[in-house]
Amino acid sequence: MELEFDQWWMDFESSHKNDKDGGLEALKDLKKLLGGFGVERRYAIIDELIIRGREIFATELIELYGNDDQKKLIRDRLREWLISKSDKSIAGYYVKTILRTFVESDLELLKVYFSEQRGLWFQIPLELFFIDKLLFLNAFEILLNRWSDESVYKYDGLLYLTKRLDVLRFLIENLSPTQSIRMQLFCRSKSTHSMIDNDQWRNDLLALANKKW
């Protein structure tokens, strides 16, 4: 498989060498390609990607096509990362895969990860909200206490929340009073963002910003 994979991967990378999207098109293409392969070949390609340090691709593929051993490996890698005290961003990819292939035994591992929140631009995925709302809420309380007003309002680190008004409402209703107000101000600030491209969306954000809770 090694020589076959090397040539296949070289051809794949060559076909995406001019991409300017940070690997998004390559990942989309890779998912589509593996969808046409047999089960064992999928497993083998994922293993090769892990061996070659292409874990960002591998983690995305594991949630779609991975076997139990590969899913366990990602959990083991996150444990190793936590023990090492590393702040490398690869842990975010591990966590996303764990959240998307969640089993109850993952909860303690996730609690440690979201309580430590290593890294400057730490992000809390929406998937956590649908798994454990209290853990999601506590993680946001920690995150918002770490971030300055400028980080919350000016930058786009939390922009993904605007796509889920129900999640924003949950945060505003349940965070501490100080952080609840900040999330309302966030809604007001982002209501003028270029991504908010229709009046209803903008008005819904403003309604959250203005409501007395």
C-alpha cells in the first residue's frame, strides 16, 4: 500500500497545488474520492495519512469513514496532548472528530479539554451544545472571561454563533449577568457584519440584543 499511496497522494496534492482556500477544496475532494472506495481501502488511506502527519485530513475522514480503532486513536491522541501541556491547534481537530463521533465515555475527556482551553483563539464547537448544554455553557463562561471586549466584538472568533440564534439565546439567558450583557452587545455588533445578508437575520440579532431578560 505504501508505494501505491505515495503516488496516489502525490497526484492528489498536485491537482490541488493552486488552491487558495486553506485546503477546503482539497478536503471536499478527498471526502468525495474516499466515498467511492471500498471500506478496507478507506481504512488504509486514513492510516497512511495519520502515519504521514496529515492528521487534519485524517480526522475529517475518520468521522465519515473511520473504524473503531481509528476513532480510538484520535481519543488517545487528545489524551496525549492534554498530558503534554501542548498548545498546538491540532487538538481542536481531535475534539471536533470526537464530538461528531461522540460516545458517553468521551465526556470526562471533553470536560478536561474545555476547562483548560489552551491556545489564543480557542473555539467551542456548536456540536458540544447538543451533547452537553451545561458543559457548553461553562466552557463559554471560561472563554468570555479570557477574552477582551475587542476580541468579542471586533474580531470574528464567535461569528459562527450568529448562525444559531437558539444557541445565542441560551447563552444570553444562562451566562452570568456580565457575560450575558456582553453576548447581547456581541449580537448588536455583528448585526452590521457583511455576512448578515438579510433583514430578518439582522432583526433577529437586534431583538436578542435589545430584549430584557
